[in-house]
Amino acid sequence: MRPLPRQKPSAFRERKERLRRAADAAQTLRSACPNATLVTVQLQFLPAATPPHAAQSFSLYPGARAFFEYACPYGDCDGIYELGAAASQALSPEHPDVSGTLECSGLRSRNGLQRQPCGLRVDYTITVRREPERAAG
């Protein structure tokens, strides 16, 4: 029997593997922000298509990896929403809530055209809940 030819990995598989490796290498939330008890990330995709994508929500507890990159919800897109800078800002004591809008810079195939810019926009909110400050005594 002849072995099957190796298939070129799809953009989806490559993106998934890259995100897995990066998440495995990230420090825990406990290390990144010792007084954080919960970080909530909410993603609301703006209606660029009909029907629009469902909102996504992620909760991170102290033992979770402090990893803030999320794949574009289109299965044929290789884009990633990078929220690391926004998360760093939210984890600082001055800004417990951070929000903004990002546009996917990935490429996808649609309408019979290959490798077209995705452009799916997402509104994000990152909220950090912290342990109460203990009074010095």
C-alpha cells in the first residue's frame, strides 16, 4: 500500500495550532495580575453579514492562562483578534474596564474569490474583578 500524500495544512488548522502553542506558553492570570479574581472578555461581532455572528464571552480565573487572542469566527479566515495590549491595560490598577473595536486583518475566500480581506469588526470589553484592598494595620 502506498502512503497517502501529505495534505497542506489549512489556514484554519495552522491558526488553531498557533493559538494552542501561544496559549500553552502564556503565564497564568495569577502570575500576570495576582489580585485579579476574574477577567471577563466579551466579543460582539458587528453585523457585516446576515445573519450576524453570535456574541462570545470568555471568563478567566486565577489558574487560567492569561491569553487574549481569539480566532475570527469565520471558518475559512486565518485572522486573529489580538487583545493582549487591551488586556494589559485592563490588568493595570488604573483601568479595570477596557473596551474598543477591532477589525479582522485575516484573509478568507468568499463569493468565488480567493484570499480576500475579511474585515469582520468586533466590539470588545475586558472587565477585571479584583480582591478588595486590605487595610494596613
